[in-house]
Amino acid sequence: MAPDSLITVWSPQAGPQTALLTCPIPEIFYGGARGGGKTDGVLGEFASHAAEYGANAIGLMVRRQRTELVETIERSKLIYGPIGATFNEASKMWTFPNGARLRFAYLERDQDANGYQGHSYTRVYIEEAGNFPLPTPILKLMGTLRSGAGVPCKMILTGNPGGPGHQWVKARYIDPCRTGYKPIEDVFTNPWTGEKVTKARVFIPSYVTDNKYLGAEYVATLQQTGNDNLVKAWLMGDWDIVEGAFFDSWSHRNIIRPFEVPGEWLKFRAMDWGYSAPFSIGWYAVAGDDGPDYGLPRGALLRYREWYGIKPGQPNVGIRLTTEELAEGIKERSRGERYAYSIIDPAAFAESGGPSIAERFARSKVEFRRADNRRLGARGAMGGWDMVRARIIGEDGQPMLRVFSTCTELIRTLPVLQHDPDRPEDLDTRQEDHAADELRYAVMSRPWVPKAKPKPEDGRTIHNMTMDEAWKHLREPSRAGRI
């Protein structure tokens, strides 16, 4: 084809798309808001990569579900078809004229990533990373980034705020640098040679304002949702707002500055045990008659200290302390205080050929009793999650659960937890829910619900309303009293 007859099928827009194609860092999170041209960006990035490295360019583009691949594949046909690449429907693979290859795949279950062990790719793309509840399968795919031909390898992820993976995406890519473009570095040590290697990752933010093909009409379409929080998350890339949060009543009112907790207030401890996953331990106090002096109603629950066992930089990965090491840490952090009781998940009392976790704690002079670990209510009774919500909301504008601002891990994880898609009344347990479970044990040990208003005209009580009706009833300003 003569040079003057060449046509441009796709070219990167100035700004984030160009930054994506030219960024030398091997791990990139691209996007953060809707309409920023994420899919075109990664498809164009591989086309550029394929043009440079030919048959040595081997790519894998992954999404969570098969149906999510459809639109990406259709868009790829508009970009790759005109440049002579051919698509195999059976294998879902593009083959370029120079031998470069790009395969589309989905990981519906985390263990599906095991099927790629032994593969070699120079590019791995993860579309909508927030749809993955945990980073585990994605981190496994990092092990496939290698090239015998010396081709520079990269993993590129895209995504928006929200979704079951919101927590780990935010912690890994957004929190270290909200404005992006600043490399985040981790140093690893070779266990055999002692050599230190630095690996970097970076966040490249992209917004609808960076996409010249979308304008006021698209923005108006998103604004039609009528939900200010959702629009702010989608358009502004606000990672502190989570649509569909399980604890949607949580707010800044539940967080207070630390103060010296009065010695006469009842104190207790709650724990969610973990080894390979994080453990969570909370220290609690119940506000006494002088609670109003500290801005807390009498009977309010105060979480004033925490110990959360998480591996730095790796959300939802534990630090693998033994029970004896945990016991020593608990005693050190509890020195000088007296506790009415300490509770732990009943699973800690299970015996399997040896002393239980609870028994090992007791041998180390840390006594636990079984927590009430009911998650959901039955026969009119409130379950654990209902109790947590009741305390978060409180009554008469006063939350009955307060948390010191130093309890950063509960504050980080609780607001972004999502509903289980198959059981919406329960929490999605694939998330980092350890602090939430520990809080549930604590709340169930101190039952509290707001007193219901007089019966509605139809004579129903909160116990025979639907859950939505009951919570609407309890949230109304005229509710009063405490039981």
C-alpha cells in the first residue's frame, strides 16, 4: 500500500492514553473513572507493542466473567481487523500479520488463574480489576510475565471505584498517590543471593474530560442515575464514595478523636483470628453515666484500640503469627487495663488432633469465651449485621458506635464492604471482612436496638415488616428510646 493511501485506524489521545503507551513502569493501574477511554487505551497499547516486537509480543487480556468480554472483543475487531489481524472465535485469540498474539480469557473463579501457570506473556491486561474480590488471581498471573527474547513485560489493570475488589485496588494503587503519576516502589530481597530488587507500580488517572469522543451527553447520561454519590464516584473518580456499600449509614459521625478512656467504663476485647489472612483484635469500652461529657450517649460502644495483622502493601494477607506470639502481643497492648471479658469466633474452639486455638491462648494467659457469631436474624430477632447497623445509626442523631480515628484498619475496610451478590442480606465474605467480623462479635456481646415508634396505622411492628420497611421505620427522626 502506498504511503499516501495509509489510513489511521486508531491513535492515542493526548493525556492519559499517551502516558499509558509511553510509561516504562511494569505495573500500571489505568483509569479510576468512567468514560476515560480505558478499553481503547489497552487495546491500542497492545497494537503498539505488537508493532514493535512482532512474534515475541504475546498478550493475555482478562476479565472476571465471559459476558464481560463481549464488548471488548467487538471493539478490538474495529481496531485490529483493518490492520490485517485475524481473530479465532474458538480460541478467542488475535494473530497479527507479524506473528504477535493476544488472547482473551476470563477468570470466573480465583483458582482459574492456576491454569495459566507455566504460560509466558509479555503483556497481561486486567479489565475492570475491581470486579475481582481479591488480588490473589491477578498476582498469580504476574508470574506469567516473562520473555526469553528479552521483551520488556508489563501488567496493565483498568477499573473504576466500586465493586467487590474496591478495597485492594484502592489500597494498592490509589491511596499511595491519589493524583497518580508517581511510582510506588517495593524492595524485594533474593533469599539465595541477598540481592535487592526494586519493583514499581503506578496509577495513571483518566477521566471523561480526557476523552474527546465523549462530552456533555455522556455526562448527562450518568447524571440520570439521580444518585449524587454514584455520579461523583463514576465521573470524578472519588474512591472514598462506594455505591452499594453494605454499611451505607457509616459516616464521619462514627469516628472521633482519641481521649483517655475513663477507668470505670466497662472494657472488653473481641478478636477474629487469622494466620494466612489478617487477624483483627479490637479493644472496646461501654460509655458510662459520664459518657455525655465525652460526647457519647450512655451505653454507646467505643472501639478505642486495634491490632490488625496485615502484611504491609498486601491487603488481605496475614502476617502468620503463632497463637503464642499473638497472646504476647495482646498482653503487651493490654497492660494496665482490666477487662470484663474477651470473645473470639467459636471456630477457635474447634479441636483437630490437638489443642484448640482458644486453649493455646488460655495456656498463654489470654482467656477468651465464645462469641455469638450469628450473621443474620431469624424469626423476628436481629442478626449480627442488623445489630452493627443499629449501632452505627444510633438514635436521635447520636451513633451508638464510635471509633477512635487511630483504628485505621476498621475505618479503611468497613465502609467499602459489599453485599453478597447471591445473598444480598449478607456480606460478601470474599472481601477483607476481618475487622467487620470482629466488630460483629463485639456488638453481639452488648445487644442494643433503638426503641420502635408506636405501631403504624396498619398495626404492624418492626418484627413483621420487611427489612427495608423496618429500617425506613427506624431511621425516621421521631424514633426515641432505647431497649
